[in-house]
Amino acid sequence: MVNGQDALAWIQALSQLLFIAFLIALFLGLNQRIQVYIWTRDIRSKLVILEGMAEEARRRTLDYLARNNAKSPESLLNKIVDFFVIEPVSIEPTDIIRRLDHLVNIRIARFREEFEKAMPSSDLVTRSRAEVSAEITSALTLIQRIVKHYLLLGEKTKNWILIMQLQLLMPQILRIADSYRRALNDFLAGYPIGDSAGALVVLKLSNFSSNWVEVEHDTVVTDVDFEGRKLILVKARGPASTVGKPGTAVEKIVSELTSKGVKPSLLLTIDAALKLEGEESGVTAEGVGAAIGDIGPEKIRFERVAAEHKIPLRALIIKMSLEEAIQAMNKKIYEGVEKAVARAREIILAETKPGDVVVVAGIGNTNGVGQ
């Protein structure tokens, strides 16, 4: 029978042994391996969610294509999902905007041709929604592929820092992916989205004019009188899902006006803008420059034409989150549109005089916003 002293000795010996084993485990990095295992399990569980989102978007897109009698919807979607654009060489910046514009135009043309061939009996609005649906599917597929790539790369190279960074980013990645997933419903239903705010402001400034004319690819223009000023209003053609080419359209309009000896007194751009966390949605703000979330070609056209003719270039934005920008317009954003309409009128009255010509461009996707 073991007495008390012997039992205490055994406990002390076992404690020391466990402490030594713990030190050896720390030295061998066992704690780190356990942490990496936990991170990896968490990433894999979220990757399953991302794959589910991508698959759901794919299924809904194929269903939409099939309901609208698209030819070979599976083949069409596969082609669009894997479509890519290689950026032009930037190490030599000479004429990079023209080269980038050329590539963007080719991409737009190729997408349009593919959907026209696959859906010859559908109208422009239906085809545009199918196109956006395919692009959302492509975005979700790319997100889950990138996450899977970095997860497998981290495991293959035993790079725990890479896995840790990926795990920390997963909540934000899931948030973005879920925003795209929800946006798919709103685009297919034809609801105006948050990014339609700029186009809606211009539509309201026109007093819902019915005299819109297409001046550039997917871009329309009208003119109205406002307090003795002539407002030339530009927006993408709706209610199809498109952003048009507002910069190209404004460049053409200003060129035609100046050729007749008429110089616009103000160029005002209105667009949605991402807010910072903590800022309220629907708040408007103003500044100078071109308010347009463009990769370059359209934005620089505003800047060049304004600089060339010395036209004041003003910007008015409506703040919103990423989710609000790509999902159905909510009450706060619509109230922001009303505020932007009022503020645009104030800017025009304050910075121009009767008899002046003012060009106003409403930037954004016109899904659900007609003319």
C-alpha cells in the first residue's frame, strides 16, 4: 500500500515529466501546429460556404438562361466565368488609357455578342440581366478559387503566417461574397440598386423627361430648362443593367457645344460612393473632380475635357456601404437621392447664371432606372 509521502513523490515526478514534455512540445512547435490546424479547419468550413454561394449563383443563372430560351446555357456560362482581361503594359505609360479603353471595349463587345447569339429572341433588358448574373457567378467563383488556392498553398509550404492571415480575412471575404449573392436576386428582379443613385438624381433633375436620345453606346442625353439655365443631362440607358460610357458622351457633347461657340459653365458629376464604417448611409458630400468609379478611360475623359476648356469640374456623391451599392435601393439611399437632387440645384444656382449651359452626368448602373 502506497503511503502519503510516496503518492506525493509520484505526483511531483509526474508533474515534472509533464512540464518537460510541455517544454519539448513548445520547442518542437506543437502548439503552433495545433493553432494552424484550428485555423485550417475554420478556413475550410468557410470555404464550403463560399463554394455553396458560387454554386447557388451558377444554378440560378443557368435557370434564368433556360427560362429565357438561351442556347447552350452551360457552355455560355462556362465561357463567361473563365473570361479574363489582361491589363496593358504599365511600365511604359504612354497612351495606356487608349490601350486600356480598347481592351474594355473589346470585352464589352464580346460579352454582348455571346449573349445576343445565345438569346436572340430576348430583349436588351433581359440579356443585360443575364450578363450581370453571369458576372456575379464569375466573381463568386473567383473568390472561392482564390481562397482555396491560398489555403492549399499555405498547407503545402507549411506557411503558418499565410494561413493565419487568410483566417483573419475570412469574415471580410464572406461579407463581400454574401453581398454578391444577395445582389443576384435584386438584379434579376430588376430593382434599382444603390449604385443607381447618380442616374436617378439626373432622372429627377430632368423632371422625368421623355426626350432622351442615345448619344453614345448605352448612354442617353436630354436637355431641360432650369431657372434660366440649360441643363444637359447624361446617364446610362435604362432599365437595362449598364453603366454606359458617360465620359465619352460628355466629351462628345462638350466638343459639339464648343464647335458652336458655346462653352459650358459647369460640369457636375453625381455618383454613389463607398462610405467609411461609422458613417451614415445616404449622406451627401461635394467636392471637385470627376465622381466616377471607373478604372480610368471614362474618368480621364471628364478630366481632360474640363481641363482643355477650363470648365469647373464638380462632384457630388451619395455615401453607402458595399452591400447597399449592389443591392436594392433602401429608404436611406433614396432619401440621399432626394438630398442630392436639392444640393445639385443649389450648386447650379450658386455657380452659374441665367443663360449658362450646365452639363450634369449621373454616374452608375441603371438597373431598374429607365428614362
